Amino acid sequence: MSVTGRVTDYDRVAARFDARYALYPYDGVRDTLQHFLGDASSVLEVGCGTGHWLAVAHEGRRAPSPCGMDPSAAMLAQAAARGAKASAERPHLVRARAEDLPWRDATFDRIFCVNALHHFSDRARFFAEARRVLKPGGGLLTIGKDPHTEHDDWWVYRYFEETRAIDCDRFARVRTLRGELALAGFAWTESLEADHIEVVTPASEALASGVVDPRFTSQLTVLSEEEFSRGAERLRAANEAAGGELQLVADFRLYATIGWIGG
């Protein structure tokens, strides 16, 4: 199976998708997102998934609930259930593709996507669409990994060997994203380190709790059954060799890239 063209089936993983938020804090992502949104009155999340970041975007805000968009019906069902439990004002959810945003020109003050951009089939088209539906003075925020820096020490990369090459194919370099935003018509762009995740988890606990599971993260979901089984066996063998005391390290960075439209 080639690296190019691997696609995550989010309908299949929706039920367990939020497990990551119990394992990794993402405090930096939260702060970066809330700072970016400021007092914006109209907000859209593209690739909203289960609605985790929609809820964060709505915290402490008097503005209307943000809109959320995702191509997965199962993920949107999770987002709708979350919104119904959290507030009487349910989020406005739309099933659509990032490359064809179903809104009129100049609809939103802010658009954001967290750990989603690498799943879009055509970044340039999405950036153009985001530019179209943003109001003058509006901004687009994307947050995601940049595996090309080779700074990350992540157990997923260490034991599931195919995943690093897959991510290098799916994730663009941050400087590439800034250039693509400029080509899409954004007046200026910027980037920063949004979060540095540093978590150590006992391998035995991860194996028992279902963290070592194809549904835990898209890096594992896109593997073939054979590739996942091979990596899981490699991890189990390492844990046995360490007397059941192996520690799984997650030490990786998430980067924010922002494009702004002139007022």
C-alpha cells in the first residue's frame, strides 16, 4: 500500500475518537484557539469531528454558538449529542467537505481547524474557499503537526514504523502552509508553536485501556491490519523485554498557522 491516498474512515472511529483528550491535555491548543477567536461574532470550525473544539470555542462567549462542519455523519452525531448535553443552544452542524464550503461569501469572522487539515484532499481549494467565506479582517487558523522538523519522539512513530512516512506525506511543512495561504489571497500569514505535548504512559496501561488501538489516532487507523499487528507485536515484545515496565513517550509539538484578510 502506498503512502499517498491513505484515508481515515471517521465513521468507524467516531465512538472512540475522544479518548485522546483524556490522555493528552492540549492546553496550548485551547489557549491558542481562544486567543485567535477573541470577540469574533461568527465562527466556523471545519473538520469539527465530535465537537470537542466547538465546545472550547464557545466557552465564556456571548456570541452565537460556532458552526461546525464535517464530512462524517457519525462524528456529527457525536457533536450533536455533546452540544445537546452542554447547552440549550445547540451548535449549527453541517455535513460537507472542506473543499466546498456551503456558505455565502463573507459569512464568518473566524474559521479554524484543529488536527484536521491533513485529511483534506485539496488544501489549496480549501484555503481559497476559506478566503471566500471570510469577512474583511477575518482570519483562518489551522493547528497540526509538522513531522518534517524531526523533533518529535512519539511512541506511535517508534513502534508503528510506517506512520512517520505517512505523516510526512499528509502534513505540509509550516512554511509551505504560509506560502499556500498567501497564494490563496490572504494578506499576511504567521505561525507559532501552539502546544508541546509531553506525556509518559506505562505500556501495560496503554495496552489494557485500548490506547494501542487502530481507532485511537488516525496515524494508526490508516495502517493495514498487517501493519498495525506488526507494530503492536513490536510494542508488546519491548514491554516484555522491559519486564512490563516499558514507558510510552509522547513528546511532540503542534503548530498554528494563521492567515489574515485585509480589512
